[in-house]
Amino acid sequence: MKKIVLSILIVALLNGCNIFPNSTIRQPEGKVIVNEEQYTMIPSDFEWKEDNVKITDRNSRSINELADDFETLEVEKRDILNFEIEQNPTSIKITKLNEDGTIDDVETKDYKITMPSKEGYYIYELKVTWNKGKETFVFDVNVK
């Protein structure tokens, strides 16, 4: 009888002290939407801290190299692009790299941005923050 009680006690104790988390940490995905078509942006510099787990995935590639991995979107002047970013970020900061190498801050409202009124090639970088981490997303467009 003592062995049965001891066995039940050990199982209950081990079950209550589970050191493995019940859920997995999944890197949030970001999508840019053009004319109702979704395109997954290129992720970079991912950091996340949840419970006792910290994940850091730093990327040493340049913004141009990251943009090379994205299929350049063909858009019209003044088109509106939407974003869909998982896990409800607390903030998004968007910058635009122009063909001449200058960088501009981009105003966003309700996960939408307006394309430039000037033709050209542009690379967009989104710096996204959540309560538990941050990540950068990159995509590029050719405005015609």
C-alpha cells in the first residue's frame, strides 16, 4: 500500500513541476497586402522574451540583401498598401529607402501606407514591437 501511495505522490509531484512550457514560441509573421493579394515580408532581427525563454535571431545582411529575397511588388503611384502583422504589435515604425540612398519616415494609419507619387524603386523597413519582443520586416516596391 505504501508503494502505491508513494508512486501516486511522485507522479503528482512530477506532473505539477513540469519544466517544459505548455506552448511553443512562434515568430510573428508580417504580410503586405496589395489589391487583396498577400505577400509575406522578409523578417530580420527577431527578439522575444517569454517566461524564462529568450530568443534572439540577429541578421547581419543589409536591407538591400533582405529586399533581394522579396519578390518586388509592382504598384501604381499613390496606391494604398495594407499590413497584417501577427500577435497585435504595440508599435510600428516604417522607413523608406529611396533610390538615391536617402531615408524617409513613413506615416502609417490603421496598418496602411500610401505609395509615393514619384516613379521609382523603394525599400520599406518596418520595425515592429510587441510587449514581449521586436522584429524587423522588409519589402520592396517598384512604383510606376
